[in-house]
Amino acid sequence: MHLTSLQQTVRARLISPGDPELPVRPTLRYDSAEPFAVHIDFPADVSADGEGVTWIFGRALLEEGLEAPAGEGDVRIRPCGWARTVIEFHSPLGLAVIRFGTAPLRRFLLRSYEVVEPGTEDLGPDLDHGLAALFDEV
């Protein structure tokens, strides 16, 4: 059986200066339809507006961030010792810092390779049609 997607709920901690750490249970998602992207779904109870939040970033960023600080934009990932990884989510509303166990993140990443092997990602005919339309107009 060939997987086309996967989900993995993980334990994490929301870190806020001056406040106690808050345990959270986000869900990591990966789908072959978006082979370069990783989704992290946060439950509504940790959101400022009471609604769930999903962040999307590159699978390569997760891979890089497990080994060394990575990212310059809205999502930044860095190891925190040998057993923890910190992901920072930057938005106009502020900054969320979430600390994860490195092992579950690495396990998720390795499982994503079973869905789509690195280097074999294909965006399919939609990208080809979009690029053709773009270049036809140039």
C-alpha cells in the first residue's frame, strides 16, 4: 500500500515570556498533492481568536531546522539542545514560540519521505499549465 498523506499529533509547549509554558497538541500533516509543504494545525484553544490555526512551510525547512537554525521569514526552526526543536511563527499579530521534541518531528519527516521521496516532488500538470499561460502572455 502506498501512502498519499499522513497526519501525526504531537506534544509541544507554547513558550511565552513571563507566563508558564502551555502544553499544546498540534497535528502535523503532509500530503503528496503538496509535496513541498508541511502543515501544522493548532487547536482553537491556543489561538487568540478562539479558532484553529494552520501554518504551512517547506518540508526542506523542517529538515534543515532539525540540524541547524533555518528560516528567515514567517517560520524559523532551530535545534534547542539535542532533544528539542523550537519553531517560531511570526505574524503581524505577534510571535508564537513552540518547543517540540525533536524525535517526533524527525519521525514525521522520515514518514513524509515514504509518501514522496525527496528529489521526486512533482507539482503536476497544474504548474505546467500555469507556467505555459504565464509565458504565453510575456
